[in-house]
Amino acid sequence: RPTRIIGAPIDYGANRRGVDMGPSAIRYGGLAAQLEDAGATVADDGDVSAPRAEERDPEAETPSEGRAKFLRETKAVCTALSDRVAETLDSGELPLVLGGDHSIAIGSVTGSARDADVGVVWFDAHGDFNTPATSPSGNVHGMPLAALLGIGDFAGVEWANADGLREENVAIVGLRSVDEAEREAIRESEVTAFTMSDIDEEGITAVVEGALEIATAGTDGIHVSLDLDWLDPREAPGVGTPVRGGVNYREAHSALETVAETGALRSLELVEVNPILDEQNETASLATELAASALGKRIL
Ligand code: ARG
Ligand code: MN
Ligand code: MN
Ligand code: MN
């Protein structure tokens, strides 16, 4: 299936500057060439427009309780991104969204789930299940899964709640950093979280197969959201919120090869790449390789 690249160069949702350079870093890291090696036809739509954070007031729009920084700007970018993702799917192409911080998933997933029932596989060290009321940081990149599932108030929910997404079809893979209130919220939900301990015990293949079963059950296809901090910081040092004890290089490839084998991939995103914290752009290059595996690249 032809693939269309859409960049979302924002860091409004993150706690430090730099992930707004993710789309450039990933393109520079050889994305088009990697995808062509995987046999994909690639078009690049450029980036959705995003004002610089320095030009904006982070508190311009506030939720009814708690805190969510740059909510107004996040809403504007996610709304534009959602339209671009939905249009790309309408034209029969696969959207490949480049972040940006993880708040952009609100745009990608609402777009992907606009005219279809989708499942989501969320490869991440974090649960991203906070709300403005529970977030310890006020950073929206720690909240997108809750927003998509209609949990919490995000200064209105229409823009953030994904129509065709049910909790039962969401699987988090690689979890190892969860805030107290987030833990409660994940437990109370119908979302399935596979932790790093599950990967230790069962192995990456069994865990990813389990996650894919959940995401594909009764859906039209899956959205894969790949936060690069899912990997161990030794493999992916260029991320905003690294957490020790993540998956290694081969486990990551194997997981995305398993995704490709389902044939159910509908949309894909690569988020939280921060080239400022990197040497030789290695995290962005790794992101391009993993995208190629997800799109079917094989060793032989
Ligand atoms: N749980 C923390 C928070 O809410 C960190 C979230 C990190 N999320 C991410 N997409 N990197 O601030
Ligand atoms: Mn995340
Ligand atoms: Mn994360
Ligand atoms: Mn809804």
C-alpha cells in the first residue's frame, strides 16, 4: 500500500525542547530510502503547520480542573493532523505520522478512527493515561490515551475523543513507568497493559501476538503508536523522557515484523524523537528502520 508521510513538529506536550525537530531528524535519518527498501511507495506531505511554543501562552486555554499546558495549540495541531490522516486513508494510502511529542497521537488516532473501528497498539515505557486533573507535570504527552478514550476534561472532548476506538481494543506494550493515579485509571479501564515484566516472562513474540489479538478483535485495522522511549535508552538515547529497562534492538524489530505479518496496519506514528539529546542522529535512524519493519521489510 502506498505510504504518505505527515510531519507534526510540536513539543507543546513535552517537558523539554527538541522533539519538535523529530520530523526533520527522521527524514534526515533516511526514512524514504528505508521505506523504499521495504518495497513501499512513498509520498511526503510535509508538515502540518505549528506555531513556535515561545510565541504562545501555555495557559491560554485551561481545562475545567487541573493543568494541561499548550492545550489550545495542541488542539489546533491535532485537529489539522486528524483531517490529514483521514484524507490520506480516504485516498487509499497508509498515513505515517512523524512527531513531535506523543500528544499528536490525539490527532492521528481520531483521524484513523473517524470512519472505521480501529484498535491501537501503544509501544511505550509510559501509560500516557493521565488527565489534566491527575497529571503531575501538566504535559499533554502523558495524557493522549486518556483523551482518546474520553477520560478527563480537555477543554471539551469532541476534538480528542476517538469515535471508532473502544478500550477493549487498546493494548499498551512495554510499560515500566506509571504515575500513581495513572495506575488506578489503567486498572479500572478495559485497556490491556503488557509490562516489561510480561515481556521478561513470556518473550516479545508472545506479548506482541497477544497485543495484536486485542487490537484486531472486531476492528477494521490497527493504529500503531511507537514512542521511541519504548526502547532501552542504550538503543534510543535521543528521547525526552528515557526510562531504563526497555526492549532491545532485535526485540523492537521483531515486534514490528510481527505487526507487518498481521496485514492489519492502517496507520503508524513515530514519536518523541529528540535529536538534541542524541549523537549521530541514531534514534531517528532507528525509527526509520523500525518503520520499515512495520511496513514489511525482511532480512531475506
Ligand atoms: N507520566 C509522565 C507525565 O505524565 C511522563 C509521560 C511521558 N510521556 C511520553 N509520551 N513520553 O508527565
Ligand atoms: Mn508516550
Ligand atoms: Mn513514553
Ligand atoms: Mn466517542
